[in-house]
Amino acid sequence: MSSPEVTSGGGRPEEIRAVPVRHPGRWVAAVIVVVIAASVIRSMVTAPGFQWGVVGEYLFDHRVLEGLLVTIELTVIAMAVGIVLGVLLAVMRLSPNPLLSRASWLYIFVFRGTPVLVQLLLWYNLAVLYPKLGLGIPFGPALVHPDTNTLITAFRAAVLGLGLNEGAYMAEIVRAGIISVDEGQTAAAQSLGMTRVQTMRLIVLPQAMRVIIPPTGNETISMLKTTSLASVITVTELLYSVQLIYSANYKIIPLLIVASIWYLVCTSVLYVGQHYLERYYGRGATRDLSPTALQRWRGMMFSPKHEWS
């Protein structure tokens, strides 16, 4: 690198003028993307088959909103069941007791190895196997004999199918998070006289959250969309609600667009929540946290000298 030139008067050297590197390939790629996006948007707006007027008519229809509420309920309850069950199965899987460890492994193997749709259908048709369920003392007399069809409604079958299946996936996520914590943390806790449960609850799990949160957020977003499978067992969630409507008026494409819009809205909210949770649990793991969307926008709008590179 050449040294800066000295002025004729022997004063301070002239400042080096930095010339930014040009990237013509990026501009060409950007133009191509803009042209393709504009053509797709134009096609969607002008094509008569989309029937945007019908989309606007049914977007806030009370039947669609009721189905959306059921979808949110299914997502929340199934994820709650999956998270609690996943933590329990992960702890069992890591237990030194071989019976607990192998029972957890078998559960994960079965529920991860069979499609969730099959599990939903099995729970919905449980009455074929057990017309009545016996609730009472194990290996003893049953105290009550509820009718299976009355006890396992379509909504409860969906919760069981989705929640129990999610528990198998969450078990592996939680187990990976626990394994990521240094074993010295556990040894130090035991040296202080803490029990295994206290060590897991107060030392290991809080540190493992940094690893657990990102895939759990992805699983929650995936669960929101997986609830659409409950339409097969006649749960009136979002997809089944629009199916009932377009089976009467034959406006199939506009109503599927309505469902897609609401799925996109819900997943966008979950994306934002996941981002802030990751920032919260990543505070002690990195020096500089990634900026939020609002911070990036402020930087772009109010930065005195912003260059696109």
C-alpha cells in the first residue's frame, strides 16, 4: 500500500480517498428479481381466477374467524402438551436407569416413525378398539367406564394426536439442549449438595434454553400449519371452515387464499416472538446481539450515510 502524499508546504499528508468497490452483478441480479416479482404480482392482481373481491368478502367472515380461533387453540394446547412431555422424555432418556431410558427411546421411536395423520386417525377411531374405557386402579377394578366416543371428541383426538407426536420431537430438542451444557456445571452443582432435580431445574435447563428455543420456535410455527391435518377428522379449524364454505359456493381458490393469508399472519407473529425470545436467551452467549427489525429500519432511515452493498 503506497504512503499518503505529502503536501508541498511540508504539512499534514492528504487524506486517502476511498473508492467503494462496484458490484454490477448485484445490480443485474436485483433487476432480474424485481422484474420477476413485478410480473408475478401483476399476474396475481389481473388474473380473474383469484377473485380478490371474494377474498375480501370472506377474509373476516365469522366462520373463518371461528376456525382461526380453533387453530390457535389447537396450536397452543398441542405445543404445551408436547413441551411438557418432551422435557419429561428427555430427562428419562438421559436417566442412568435403563428402564426409563429405553421406555423413552421406544416412545420417541414409535411416534417419530409414524405419520401424524395416521396417529390422528387412530385416536379419532379409538372406539373401534376400545368401545368403553376403564378408569381406575391399574390391574384392579375400574371405577368408571366412560364411552370412548363421548370422551374422545374430534377436538380431543386432534390434541392427543398432535401433542403426543410433538412430544417425541421436543424430547430430542430438549435432549440436545441438555447435552450442550458443559458437564462441569452438573459436577459443580452436585458438589454444592444439589439434587439431580434441582441441578436440572436451576442449572442445566436455564443454560440449555439458548439451544432449545430456536428449534422450539420452528416447531411451533410448524405446528400451526400441521393443525390443518385435523380437518381430516372434521375438526372445524381454519382449513375445514373454508372447506365448508367453498363446498357450498364453489369459490375454492379465493377461500384457500383466505386461509393462506391467515396462516401467514399467524406465522409472522410467531416469527417475531421467536426472534425476541432468541435475543433474550442469547444475551449471555454473545457480545453483540443481532438487531431487531425495528432497529434495522431505524438504521436504514436515519443513518447519515447508508450505502447498499
